[in-house]
Amino acid sequence: VTRSYPSLRVASLSDLAEGEPLDFQYPLQGQTCFVVRLGVSAVDGVGPGGDIVAFSYLCSHMGCPLIGQYRHEFSMLGPCPCHYSRFDLSKNGIMVLGQATQSLPQVMLEVRDGDVHAVAVTGLVYGYHNNLEGAEPVRGS
């Protein structure tokens, strides 16, 4: 059985203040992600400024949690508390320093009627062989 990513409303455009991440779970329960308005244009960014992006909070190196590690002044997530990896959120979450060898998994977004929806994930969330298997899926919108 082939499963597809759910569409999940994660925020309204008006909810997103520049530099203040909002957390959500996607595509499975327990896979914590965040959406943030960077204030600078980003690759695959959405919204009027192309600056809204979303990513997994699990470091692609060894899965250490990156919650609380957003650095607005650099549009960066990190350093990872385990091995110091840093990821450029304006450039698809590419690793810019540290032990990681893969980009941070990016949640692909769409804007519909003033709401931001998660619609897919590029890259593999650490600890999963398939981003859509291994836990209960989130309930889509």
C-alpha cells in the first residue's frame, strides 16, 4: 500500500512573526518540526516574501534534538548540542558546519487562503526508514 503525505494546516500567515518558530508534528506523531518566517528569501520558501520555511527538529547526523537552537540573525539552526552541526535554513537546510553529511529534512509548504500547510518532506527524518511509517500519522486538514 502506497501512502502519501497528508496536508496539515500548521499556521496562518498572520500567526508567523519573523524569527519566532512555531512547532508542529509532521508527518507522523512524534516527528517534531517547526515553521518560521526567516525575514529573508529562502529556497522553497513560501508566503509573500518567500521567507517561510519548515524543517524537522532532529539533526540529520545522529538525531539529536535541535529544539531551541534557531539563530534568527543567521537564518540557521544549530549548533546541534551533540556534535555542533549547523544548518542554513535559507538554503534548504544544508549543513554548513559540523559532523552532519546530509541536509536537515525540509517540510514542503503551500499557502492556501492565508493558511500555511505542510504537504511533504524532502529528505529522510532521522531514525525512520520511511517518513510515513513507524508511528501514527498526523491528521491532515
